[in-house]
Amino acid sequence: MKVMISAFVAALVIAYTAPAVLNQFGWSSADQTSAESVRLD
């Protein structure tokens, strides 16, 4: 039971800190969405 709870807490911590860590390395989702979009019409 303790292992399940600690794994859940670890997953929450990773999910909470992942965006900040990725932004430090320059892998932000905002950069991907601000790229030129390709129109398919």
C-alpha cells in the first residue's frame, strides 16, 4: 500500500514539475504551437 501511494505522489510531482523542466531545456509546447502552421486547403 505504501508503494502505491508513494508511486502516485511521485507521478504527481513529475507531472507538476515537467513543464518547468522542459522549458529550461527549451522543449516547450508553446514553441511547437507558435510555429508556422501548414494549411491543407
